[in-house]
Amino acid sequence: NIWSLLDLVTVLASVCIAVIWIILVQVTGAITTAIKDLPAAPSLGASQAAVEDYHRLWGSMLDDLLYALEVRECHEIALFCYSMVLTLQLFKVLRGQPKLALIGSVAHRAAQDLLHFVLIFLVLFLNFAFCGYMVYGLRLEIWSTPARAVDTSLHVLMGEADLSSMYELAPVSTVIWYVLFAGSLILILSNLLLAMVYDHYVTAKTDVGILSGIWHQLQLLLADSWRRRRCCWKTGHSKHADMLENMMVLSAYSQKESLEARSSVLGATKLRRARERHVFVGEAEDDIVAASVQQAQGDPEPDLHRLGVDEDYAAALCAASARESIRTCDIEEVKLGQLRQHVASAEGDISDMHERLQACRRRVGGPMMSLEQRLHRLDQLVHASLAELVLIASSAGVPESKAPNGLNGLNGHSALRKGGSPGTDEESEISPRVGRALAVLAESGLRATATTQDKDVRDWHLAVSKVNGYTKATRLADDVNTKQKTTAGKR
């Protein structure tokens, strides 16, 4: 717990201050006694030994004075650190008031952004300070050292600028330096700081809703104190901390949620509104939903009775809690928050869908492109093969009525000859293999007639088998020639 650690630091700082003060008192008393016991100054005719003893006593006393000054400086530093620790303790006390706790929550939320802002501010500020030191350092005393340059830049930032002397020395450089300094540090970064803090304040305010002020909280405190004295003077009263712990157990709070509820007076409110948002968008688990419904619809008075709280005080406490809930509930704000939650949920779903579609596109795009290219190539090869087949069949004398069924709609041989292969001319459709098949057909003198159709078809298959054999033999011879040329080239 950071607040327990802060309490420990406060105690240690108090002990250190007390110890340093005791040492300082002792040293001061010793110096006072030494000054009282100092002998009179030796006369002009005193011996050398007496003068040296007198100087040694004064030197020892001066050393004690320097030590006392160092102790006093340490005491002042310890007091400064202790004041800073007490300032942090003030934030711990402010956790009990809703509006002041909201300011502390804003400071905690904005701490990381403010750290980065300070880094950017220091880089720009020191850059301008040392630029002024380089330009004006040799002529103006206020810019003569790096420390004075930083101090002068701070005065310029606060509006206390001696621009006349700077302008007389370097007019153009002064105008450029001041315009950039005022534009970047005063106009841009100051507004950026305001926007950052305001954004965190709006976010924190949205999480807690309407809050009670100091005067209203003081009225509630006085009314609760009167009820406790009037109702519980016989049976005694339970502590509010014990009631909070038992209520958190009944609400099925986890350890993290319990720590959040104890962190400040706004902890329980933040958890309740967070649960309402999760239940509203359907993101809560079953046990959380059940606990939220029980917490919203159940009557807390029997639970207070089981905790040993007086019946009259429990009834008065429940009635006061109900009135406070109605007072701090803004229907329009609730509806606006639900609408924002719907929009945020929809944006999240759209973003997830977009990322999944992009991933699917990356995974499928390459294979689909490759498949498209292969299908296009296959279509070209099939079309070219059919065109060659029709050309060979036409040369073999096969009638158009014997064309394949898939070519009936293309008007037989002439349709494929006219269509050609995509992207090729008719002359380039005849491959070497088809040319050799046509040559074999020409040598055999085959011509198609209606009465010799079967014989021509048998001759066609014979010609194709001869061409296949000739092609295999040619390929084998080509492979042998290629190997021989490769061997000769290596040699």
C-alpha cells in the first residue's frame, strides 16, 4: 500500500529531523561554552607558545561553527523534505471528500502524460536558453552564463523580458528567437497542457458522475453522527469500515476490486458504474452479472441486521443512502453514457472486423492471384489444344458432325480456326508437333469422304501414334546432344 509506505516515510523523516535538531543544539551549546571559556588575547610581549595556543583555540571554535552551519543546512533540507511529505499526506486526507478525491484522481491519471510533457518542455526550453546564451552571452550580463541564461528565459516565459537591449544587439535574431519561443512554449505547449489535464478530468468525471460538495458532506456527517448517538447508545454501533468490508464480501468483490474500493471515497462508485457498463454491453461474466443484479435489486437492510447493526440505525442509513442515490443520479447522463458505450463497442467491433478482413486478404490474396494466373494459363492451353485438334481433324478429313460436343456451339472447325488462341495469330497456332502430324497425313494422301470415314479415323490415330513416337525419339536425341555440348563446354 503506497499510503502505508508514505506513513512510514513520514515517521522516518520526523525522527531524522529530531535527531538533527538534537545534534544542532548540542553543537551550539558546545560552541557557546567554548566562547565563554576563551582566555583573553595575549599581550604584545607574550611568548610565541601563548599566541599559538590562542590561535588554536580560535581555530577549533571556528571549525565547530562551520560544522554547526553544515548541520543547520541539513536540518533545513530535512524540513523541506518533511513539508513535501506532509503535502503528499494531504492527498491521503483528501480521499475522503468526493470532489477533492476527483482532483487527486485526475492528477494520478495524468501523471504519465505530464511526465512526457515535462520532458518535451525541458528540451525546448533549454534549447532556447542556450541559443540565447550563444547569441547574447558575450555582450549582455543577463545572458553571460548558462545559469543566468536559464534564469532569463524563465523571466521571458513569465512575461518579464528585456527585449529592448536584446533587440539593440541583434534585431533579426531577437525577433526570430522571441517569436519561436512564444509560439512553441507559451501558445502551443501551454494549451497542450490545459487540453491534457481537461481530457483526464472529463474522463474521471464521467466515471463517477455527480459528486457531493464539502458542505453537503458535512451535513451528512452531522446527521449520521446524530443518528448513531440516538439509535445506538444502548447496543453500541458498528464501524463504517467493518460495514464496508462485509458489504464488499456480499457483493463478491475480488481482491483487486476491494483495494480499489478502499483507495478513496470514489472507489465503490467507480466499481458500481463499471459493473453497470459491463452488464449493459453484455461483457460481464455470469457471477458478476448475478452480483450486480442482486446489488441493484436487493434490500441491504437485512444484511445490515446480520452484521449486528441496530435496526433503527440500519433503516435510517438505508433511507439516507436511497435519497443520496436519487440525488446523484442523472438520467440524461446515464443515457448519454450508455450511448457512448454503444458507440465505443461498435467502433471496437468494426476495428476488429477490419483487422480480420485485412488478415484474410493478406492470406488469401497471394494464393488467389496465383490460382487466377494458373487458370488463365490453363484456359490458353486448352483453347490452343482444341484449335490444333480441329486443324488436324480438318486436315484428316473428319466431318464437322464428328466434332466434340463441347464445340457444337462454335460452328465446328471454322469457329475454332477463326477464334484462334488468345493473344496469338492463326499462323502461330500450328506447333511443331501439329506440323509433323499434318506432314504425315499429307504423305499418306488421306482425304475424308463420307464412305471412308472409319478408315480415315483409324489412319488419324496411326498418324498421331507415329508423331508421338517421333517426338519421344527427337527429345531423346536432343537430350543426348545437349549433354554432349555441356560436357564439351566444361572441358
